[in-house]
Amino acid sequence: MVRKVTIKDVAALAQTSVTTVSLILNHKGQRFSPETIDRVRKAQVKLGYTPDYFAQNMVNKQTRTIAVLVPDINNPFFSEFIQGIEEIAYQHDFIPLVYSAGTQNQKVNYYLKELVRRKVDGLILAVSGLDEVILRQLASQQMPYILLDQSEKQHQSDEIMVQDLIGGQLATDYLIQQGHRRIGIVLPANSAWNIEQRLLGYRKTLAAHQITVQEDWIINTELSKKGGYQATDQVIASGVTAVFAVNDELAIGLYRGFAERQLSIPENLSIVGYDNVDWCEYVRPKLTTVRQPIFELGQEAARLLLDRIADPKKAIQQRILAVDLIKRDSVQTVSPGK
């Protein structure tokens, strides 16, 4: 049987101590000369030595892993968001662990408890409805975490969000500019904070143009393609000429619903979505939508978390990213008052 190479073998070949080798291989060898570092690295390569992962963790007090909780990994928004996290984590030698936690508090709380117990270095929480007790426990255990779009819980931790109120205003104002006055909004009931901000932007903009929101213009459904599809008959019955769908999946669901009823977009309904996921340009007509910087959102969330892991005592940080309207083909200009 071939004997496993140990750190003592590396130290002997490099003609230095085991402690020196350990510090250099754990990225804590700044005080050593370039010659010593070079000898250790060359000895490691020559012998094919790989540090024991768990022993390394005991030295560093880190697992170099971060956990990411999202509601639905199949949603293209979260796929792109995770890619942004992965890029920054990779650059800093961290491994992201991704969990599709749904919207069930019980499942979210279970994951959080287990991840803390298993000593991940930090958390990115992109799920809504977080239990205040759990968040207090994370803080008391000095577990770094980043909240995404949870400003009702602001000042409890580092946070990143986008200008959702402005996004709602941009979508609604554009529809008004195109002559629409009967404008609906499709969103889930009991929405997360960021969705509520989009609704507020919608309401504020209609009010600014002296347009009274009718009760049946606000259409609640599941936040998914299926939800948009299932809302089709309500949208038609409401008599609106245009809809602000609070995410692109809802908009795509409406596309299917209207096509199955031999109705056309934008001739029978103008639609503005939200997110600008990649397939907005591949549906017909191409979807007009509010662009969130999704990839950058993931990058910034990862940067904030890694900064907090490196310096737990720094002041709480908040990042707000801008949105903009991407005009495509899903909105028709109509005569004002139609």
C-alpha cells in the first residue's frame, strides 16, 4: 500500500517546520520570505500533497462555504442571481451551497438551523417570510447573513435590494404614455416586501395621473408561469387594456393563456413584465420589461457577505441597485381613454 503523503513530508523536503508549512498552505504565510514560500509550494507540488480539508478547517476556523437560500431554483431570475454569487465566491476560493427552499417557513427554518450547525461561514437569504426568532438567533450566534429585498427587516443585517418602487412607477408610467388608462396589475396575495414596493409604484403613478384603481384591476395569483396562465380569465373579465406583471414568469403565463383563447398580445392586451430574464427576447412578441441587474445583484450579495465574514465588526451595509425599462414589442399605443 502506498503511504499517504503528510505535511511532515512537505516540511522535510522544504527544509522548514510543520508550522511554517501549515501557515503557508492556509494562506497565512505573509511573514515568511518569498524563498521559503516558494520552497514549500514546490515541495507540495512535487509530493502531490493535498491538505486534509477538516484539519484545515480547524486551523482556519472556516469551512470556506456560504449557503444561498432561494424560493425556486427553477425560476430563471434565481438561476442568473446564483451565477453572480458563484463568480465572486470562486474568485475568493469559497464554495456556494444552493437550496431551493420554497415559501414554507418550516423548510426555511430547518435549513437555517442545519446550516448553522454544520458551520457554514455565511448565508445569503433570498427567501421571504423569514422568522424573526431565527434571525435573532443568527445574530446571537454571530452568523453573517445578507438579506435580499427584505427591507421591513432593515438594520438587522447587511442588505441588498433594487429600486422596486421606481420599477413599478416606470412600468405603469410607460403604459400611460402609450395611451392606456385601464391598467391592471398581476401579483401574489400577501406579497414579499419587494413586490409590495412594485405595487406601491403602480398605485402612486396611477394616482399622479388622476386614474382611480378599480378593485378588479388588482389580480392575485401564484408568482409563477402557471399563476399568470391561471389569471388569464380574470384579466380578460376586468376589461383592462394593459397589465403590469410583477415578474416575467407571470407575463409568460399570460402569453399562453391569451394564445389559447385566440387573443393576441399586444393587440388584445399590452403587457409589461419585471426582471428582464433572458427569454424575454425569445418570446413573440418580445416582452417589454423592467430590468433588474440580476447577475450584478448576485455578485454584490456575495461581495457583501465575504466582506462581513472577513470583518464581522464593520458597520451594517446596504446596497441599492438601479432598475430601468427595456422597451420591446409587447405594448401597443392606443388612443387615450380607450
